Amino acid sequence: MTTNIILVIGIMIAAGFLGGVIASKFKFPRITGYLIVGILLSPSAFNIVPEDIVESLGVITSIALGIVAYLIGASLRLDSMGGLGKSIAWITPLQSVAPWLITTMVLTLLAPFILSIPEATLSNTYFPMAFVIGAIASATAPAATIAIIREYKAKGPLTTTLLTVVAFDDLIAIVAFAFAAGIAQTLVGSSEGAFIFQTLANPLFDIIISAVIGTVFGFVAIFVAKIVRTRSLMLVVVFGTILLVIGVAELLGVSALLANMVVGLVVVNKSDRNDMLLAIEEIEHLVFAVFFVLAGMHFDLGVIKIAGILGVLIILARCSGKYFGVRAGARISGAPEAVGKYLGFALLPKAGVTIGLGLMIEPIFPDIGSLMFNALLASTIINELFAPPLAKYAINKAGEANA
């Protein structure tokens, strides 16, 4: 056990790197190795890092999520999406909403038979819990998907649709989470006397404020970037902007994730400086290693039995929602046959945003937040073992792999 925070961070980076290398040798995503390393270091496994140190590293989670959100927003280049057709417009929302609704329904109906929570009712515990987890279930991991596309040099209707849907998917998930969290907070805090208008207006107001913060700081960053001549200084500008956005959003009690996503969206569409994205990409591997190792360190093996059952339910409900949401959207829009048949398999990977949003659950559910996070983390770890091979299967079956 070590209580030296600097030593702990060094161990996280070194062990995380090693875990990522080993995972890649066995054809698994690096993040799977990061997560497993975090679990091994956790207080509930070998207790190399005690619980109080894990909790003190929460600022790393906030910073990493800000960077992830910025990168997601920066992938939404609007001028490259104009000719993608109505199939994107139908498939994108349906493949996000379907897993949200199916997961909410499954957990609401089955959680009371799995969990034994004192004084819990459908309205003050089980439905809000299911509603929030369902919102998180709509997210897809863009990193794993893009890595597979590059590995196989894939091109074609399925690949084009996949890239666009993935780019918007996490935006929808973050907005959905902000909305679901606001409603859940009201239901958990008081199941009586809450006005419907207030219940719906609060999360919508938070979303608007977050978007305004992101827009303002995005244009400020573009203005400041005009006087920057080197990529190293550009990293200072972008990283400083991300931290400022996180601080302002937390100060106002709104979503730092959504705000930083809007910053990235503004930057990529309104600036002609590609290095505003390239600069932050230089440190993304370090950020991901520390972030996912830290996420694994939150894993509580003491509740794995119940969390594992919930995790399996989340996987089944989410995968069903993704697949049938794509099929419905493809049928309505008249998308190519390969898109309707195989795109759902390519949208199954999930990781960063799922875990990041999961870490924000505990303030909403003080009593069962740890259980909910561990269920999401268990579902992510299991998911990362089978989802990437299914994404490769989809690309191959669509005949778009050129490597």
C-alpha cells in the first residue's frame, strides 16, 4: 500500500502502459488493459492504492473527461456531413433512444427482484436509477470504432454512416444524461410535490447554459490561437481553455462535459487551425491511461455479484436497443441493405463516456451510486471483450474492409 500521491500517479502510468501493451498483444483494446490494471491496484483487490487516495484523485477524472469531451466535439465537422442523406438523420437518434428506453424498462421491471434496498420504491429509486443508466447506455466508444476502421482501411456506405453516427452519439448521450440526471435528482430528493415544469425545465436550462459557456470559450480560444505560432504553445491555449470551462461549469453547477464538447465543435468548424486539435491529441494516450486506470480503481469487488447481474442486464438491453434502433432507422430511411443488417454490430463498443458519466452518478444516488457505477463498469469490461470483434465482423460482412 502506498499513500504518496505522486508515486501513485507514477504507478498508474507505468502499470497502465504495461497493461495496455499486454491487452493489445492479445488483440484487445488498450483500455481493457488499463481497466484491469486499475482493478488490480484498487482497495478491493490488492489494495496497492488505498481508498482515500483514490477519492483524492477525482480532479484527474474531471480533467480527463473535459479532454474527452473536447475531442468528441472536434470530431463533428459539419461541412463533411451535408450529403450523407436522410438515413443518418433517422438512424442516429433511434440507435440512441432505443437502448435508453429498453434499458430503462428492463432495469425498472427487474431491479426490484435483484436489489434489496430499504425503503426503495419504483418512483424514488428503481425508475430514476434505470432512467439514468439507460441514458448512459446510449453512448458508443468512438476510439475503438475509429481504430478498427483505420486498421482495415474501411470505406463504403456502412463506414461513412458509422463515422457520422458515432460522432453524434456521445453528444446525444451527454445531453440525455444531463436531462435524466436532472429528473432523477428531483425524484430521489422528493417524490412528492415536484412540479412537472420544474422537473423538465431544470435540466434543459443546464444544457442551454453549458452550451453558452462552450460557445463563448470556443470563440475566445480561436481568437487567442491567432497569436500562437507553435504547437507546444497551442497545447497551453487548448488545455487552459478546457480547464477554465471545467471550472466555470462546476462553479455554475452545469455540465462541464457538454460545455467542452461545444468548445470542440466550435473550434473544428470555425477555426482554420488544425493544430488546435492536433495539440491535444499529443497527450490523449497519457490522459486515457490515467483515466481508465483510475476508473478501474473505483471497481468494488465486494459488490461484484449483484453488480455483475445488473451489468449483464445492461449489456443485453443496450445491445438490443442499438441493433433494433439501427434496423428501424434504416428501414424508415431506405438505407442500403448492408447498413441496416450490420451497422448495429459496429455500434456496440463503449468505454470513456460511459465510465465518465458513471463516475458522476454517486452525488445523485448516495446510497446505491457505487453499486450503479460498478454495474456500468462491469458491463463495460465485458462489452470491450466482444464488441470490437463484432465491429470487425460488421465491416467485413459489409464488404468494406480493404486492408
